[in-house]
Amino acid sequence: MSDMEFERKLGFQTRAVHKGNAVDKETGAIKRPITMANSYELPYDPTEVNWSSASGNLYTRNGGSNQKYLQEKLASLEGGEDCVVLASGVAALSGLFFALLESGDHVIFSSITYIAVYRLLNELFNNKFKVETTIVDTSDIESVKAAIKPNTKLIHIETPGNPTLSISDIAALAELAHKNNILLSVDNTFASPYNQRPIELGADFTVESLTKYINGHGDAMGGAIIGKTQYLDIIRAQSQVNLGAAISPFNAWLIMRGSVTLPLRMKQHNENAMKIAQWLETQPNVSFVAYPGLKSSKGHHIAQKQMSGFGGVLSFGLNADHDTHNQFVSKLNIITSAVSLGHDESLIVFIGENDERQYLYPNEFHNGFFRMSVGIEDSEDLIDDLSQALKSVGL
């Protein structure tokens, strides 16, 4: 049996523990160490070295040992051929776009995406590099079809989408994209590879903010692009080596360490978020709850088809004015008011009525709402915390 055949037989949790790790040859340690060096020994004749090469160990901006171990693990977990790890999730997104797109290309992207994607594609690439972009509700396949042009190079989606939890059909969009000779990239951060693997559904690229669930502890930043080597070699050369978006060895090591428990943590995130979403739906002064695991969710049937779990992020609103939303947050004792998601602790952020992308959100989001990243605490304690905060503000 070949190594690849053996690996394919291993379960997700086994690969989360073992892929990318091995006994250190020098010390015999059963965990690979952090290699903090920024430079590596040159060969006998360095005049033959390609100083911009990302193969082998040369200079950490070109790639380091800890980065490569992490890439090996993520490619396996995502079901992809290859992986590039960069300094942050935004570095991964911008690195993908920078390497793939040229002036005159056209990009279709989800109306519900991370703010950096909105900035990159709606403003920076459009204005600076003359890349044509169209914002589309990618949960509506017919709208995507209508937006395709002869020069469309890439469709970029985020599912579940940040912050409304909208769901796009990855397999259907992959089929549509490939019929038209278009590439499909999927930001998978809200789901994680434990719950959803876009490449296995036909996508060309998966993008992950490793800062979130894959690290899982709120103490390191990183981003990853998973896909075919023919494209990732371009991304390595252009976006890592020549733009310098390299991850630090220490952050790569921390994320590698956190990723081992990803399957265990995601089970708890999924379970807790479902319980809290169901409880919120029963509260008379909660105006709406957005979570793909709920049967009332618009995208629930597609989420059931392409996800094995529904993640730990949900959004909800209150029948209350602006200040009452802020008072509610101030009364929480366990849940912390902070951005980011995928941490072990629960986080909440109030997004007000003046959000610049309000026009892209469904109507129920227009009066301000909360995005909550449900942690791995006891769900009963989280529900009690939400309940007492509602009562404290008269709701």
C-alpha cells in the first residue's frame, strides 16, 4: 500500500493529530520543534541558487520548516493537492487575488463577505489595477449566471457568509464556473475543514483564516490557500516571496499545535451554537436568528447537503434601540465583547445601523445586530448569561 493510499484510509481526527508531524531526526523528540532561524545553510556552490525559489529551505520569507509542516497537514485536512500558508487570512485572500488576476479580468464575488474582500475587490483591485468586479448574491445561482462575462476569471464566494450566515451552493457554483472556464475560490473560515471541504465539492481553491478555528485559541495569526500546485506555485512566488506575506515560524508552530484539537473543538462549537440558536428563537424580544443549522434558515437545505456541522457563528437582533443593544452587551458576564471568532471563549460584537454594507444585508439586519462566536464553554452557562443580560435591559 502506498503512503497516499494509507493516508486516504485515515479518519479526519487521526490526520489532525499526525499529519505534518514526525520524530525530530536530530533530537528524537516526538514533536517537531520551532525553527526560528530566518536563514538556512547554502549549498557548496550558491551561485546556482534561485534566490526567489520557495522550494527547499533558503530564507524564511521564501518558506520555513514550520510553515511547510503546517501546509502538509492543511492540504490533507482540506482534501487538496497543495497548500500555501501566509501571515494572515487577509494575506491569503489578497495573495490569491494578486497572483491570479490581471488588468482587464472580471471577478464575481459574494455580496456577503469579510470586509477585507469587499475592500480588495470593490475598491483596491478595481481602482488600482483595473480589475472589473461585480457584487452578486451568490446564494442565487441565476444571479451568478447573469453576471458572467467573457472576461470573467474568478468567482469568489464565502459560505457561510460573514456576518449574515448566508449559504451558497458550492457544488452548483463549481459546475457553473467550470462550464465557463472560470475558477472558483471559497472562503471556508466560518465552517472550517471539519464541517465543510470545498475542494471535495469541486472548488479550485479553499481559503482559510487560520487565526480562527484552525488555531482555535486566539493567540496566533495565519492564513492558508489550498488548491492545485500549478496555481499555488504562482502564489508562492508572487505573493509570498515577492510581496513578503510570510508567516512567522512561531505562529506556524502555534497554529500547528492548535489544529490537533480542531475536530474535538468543532464538535463542541457546533453543539453549543445549535442550542443557543434554538434558544434565541424562543425569546420574544429577539427579532431574528441567523444560523444555517436552523430549519428556519433560508439556506438550511443547502447547508445540510454540503456541511457535516453548521459551525459556531450565529447572528441575531433585538427588538430594541441602538443604546439597548450596547447595554445588553455590557451586562454579559461570560461572553466577551470582541471581534474575531473561533476562539475557545465566546465572543460577541454589535454591528450598528450605520454599517457601510448595510445595503447588501437582508432587511432584518438593518436595525443593528449581533454576531456571536460561540465558544466551547458549557452551553447552559452561555444561555444563562444571555438570559440574564436580556432581563437586565428589560427584554
